[in-house]
Amino acid sequence: MSTASDPSPNDPLYWVLEAVEAYELPLLRYARRLLNDFDLANDAVQHAFVKLCEQSQEHLQGRVAPWLYRVCRNKAIDHLRRAGREQTFLQDNDETAAIPTPLDTREEIRAILAERHDLTKLVSQLLDHLPPAQRETLDLWCSGLSSRQTAEVTGRSEANVRVLTHRGLTTLRTHPRIRELLHDASTEQTTRTS
């Protein structure tokens, strides 16, 4: 049941609420990775949404996601500048598992969840060791942004974004555990299609 205080699609800022719902968590993950500080990341995301309220929907038509990421990124860089860490972030050093079958027991479910948690933790640790430009590009790629949108957010060319994404993914694939998982997934995929 709707009340007078519930937002409706007719409200002028309803599109902002939709953007908050769609992008708040991905932006928080992105900002947290850039800043390695939850409070500063939260501040950067809130700043982006406050700035979004000052924009017209028509001005950002079709570009809300890259615009939000760009504003969030700029605020994160401001925080890094204040902390004296901007140079590390801005330097441009350029040097799925298969879908499980139905499970019989809770133990199998727990084992798969534990393995996924370990894998997520491993990928996060591996991302932390990538050069900052590759790490940021992969974070945006994992958030669902296209190469063009990532270029708009980072101020890099689309070609550079594609190169950074490729190099980052190639580096991740060299880790023995990732190679093993990719091999297992391709073997299972081949078995399933045979």
C-alpha cells in the first residue's frame, strides 16, 4: 500500500532514487577498492548521489552509470590527494565456474559456498596486486561497465581500457588456482556439450 510520502514515478527526482537503488552497492565496492577505507568510500558515493540530484535527467540520458562512477572516482582521488596517496593510484604502470548441478545434501551446499567465498577472497587478493590502472579497469568491468563507459569514467581512451582489461585478466589467469578453476570449468563444459 502506497502512502503520500512514498516516491512515485511522477516525482521529479524519482530517477535519482532508481539510480541509488541500482548503483549504490557497486559504487561502494568500487570506491572501497580505490580508497581501502569504508568511511571514505561511503563519503565518495554519497557525494556522487548528491551531485546527481543537481543534474537534470535529460542531461545524463543514457549516461548515468559512467557519470556516477566518474564523480565517485574524482571524490576518491580528492581523498587520496589529502592523504598523499594520489600518485600511487594514478600511476599508469601497464607492465565462471560452471553452474552446479542440483545438490543432495546441506554439506555439499556448504562446501560450494565455502569454495566460492575462498575464490572471491583469492580474486580480491589478486586484484590488490595488479597495477592500479589495471585494478581499476577490472573493477569497473566487473561492475558491468562497457569499455566506452570505463573510458569515460577514467579519462583513458577506449583502446587503453581494453588493453588494461586484457592485461589484468591475463595476469589473473596465470595464478595456479585460477588456471585450475578455468580448466575444470572448460572440462565440465566440454563434458556437458558432448
